[in-house]
Amino acid sequence: MNELQWIEYLKKASPTHRDVIVGIGDDCAIVKGKGRYLLFTSDLFIEHVHFTRRGADFKQLGKRAASRALSDIVACGGVPKYLGISAGIPKGTSAQHMRSLFTGIKEYCRKYKIDIVGGDTSQSSVLFLDIWAVGETKKYVLRSTAVSGDYIFVTGPLGRLKFDQPCQLRAKEIQALVKAYKVTSMIDISDGFVLDLYRILQASRKGALLWSEEIPLTRGKKDLYRGEDYELLFTVDRRENIAQLAKKYFLVGRIKNAAFGYKIASGGKNEDVSVKGYLHF
């Protein structure tokens, strides 16, 4: 099984109870709380898979690791509140490097008023972090609720964020967006624009038409697939007045019915989108 097939297997093999609104398969698990919804997520950050130590700035690595997990909470319309860190540490790892790594995590969390509340440590053959986080919201957004006719937006240019940089958390901005507009689905772009939009389409059982000239690329077409952008990809109800929204964000296409398929308009023709991006296995 590849990564997408494995996640589908886990979804079917993991039944949930009545307080669980969403389990496996979205950016976060969502559980009903008192007067709000609680959001849970975790993210692995593994040496030789997500980063290399050679010449690395360990403080930046820490910030990057934290931002990856916390971005998932924002992508569900939530505000991150708490973070935990479990670490696998190889023998001979510099204590200074580990202090710098933790300092990066701590500084990033302080910036967004997030408390570090726990974790675990173990010896490991490679350096890895498992970052878990908890957030909350009164109005959540899923991948699975896009509707035919919805507008497709992305919050910023693809390919702009360097692989060693943390992303900007837009929690307040997204809260305001969800309050002002009917946002029907959302995901953060971690594995590539094309692949992550495909996840929305699969979950919502829909198709899409993208407009190639409107997609904001930094380095060219490879930005469609490279991942690690952590911009937010979201859809807005077709009945909304999007004039002001289109001045702030990039309007890149429309949601279609499933029979239409997943296509991109280029040079006056609609072509099938090649679904690819970053998969962990």
C-alpha cells in the first residue's frame, strides 16, 4: 500500500464513538467539547526523510517541526493551544544541537501563545520528532464538504517557502475568514498543491477545473507538486460575493461534479491533471 491507501485502511479499521466528529483522514481529529470543538493532530519530522543534519540550523529545524503540526489545526479553522514533543535521539548527538532544536520550538510556540505541555524521549538510530498538538474552535472546516460550483482559493504563492523555514500560522486570519464567508473545505499544502487538492476532491467526491494562468507559481510548474508550502487551500460557497476575497487571496479554479474529473485549463484546452506530489511511501 502507498500512503493514501494506508490511510484509507486505517479509517475503515478505526471506528469512532459519538463524541468524535472526525477521526482519521483529515488534517485533525475533531472531538465535541463543552461549548467548542477540540482538534488533535500529530506530525513526524524524521532525519533523512524531512531534513538532514549536515549544515543545519537546529533552531530553524525546531521552528519548522512545530509549524508543520500546528498548521494542521489552522487548516481545520482552529486556534492551536497546546503542543507536545516526543524525540528519538541517536547516540553522540550534540547537547547543544538538542538545546537549539528545543529553543526553536519554544520560540515558535511563544510567538503564537502556545503552551508546551509534555512528550517523551528515547534513543534512536536517527533523529526524529513526533510533534502533537491540541487546538480548539467553535466552527470547524473539513476536507470532505466541498460542493460543486465552489470557488477554489490558495492563500499565497507556491514554492516561496524554503524547506528550512517555518510557516506563518494564520489562525486569527482564518478565524475571521470562516466567520465572514461560507468556507466549505480547507487543507494545508504539505505534500503539493495538486495532491492536496486531490485529497479534498476525494473526500468530497467532487471534481475540479483549475485555471493554470491564475495559479501563483514561484519557480514554475514544479511548484504544483513540490509540497512543504504550508499555504492554505480552501473552497468558498458559489453564492458568496468574493470580490474582496479575490483581492487578498488567489482564485485558482472551481469545484465541479465528480463526473467532470480533475482538469486544468491551459491554452484554451482542458487537460487532465496528473495527480502526483510527495508521498512518504
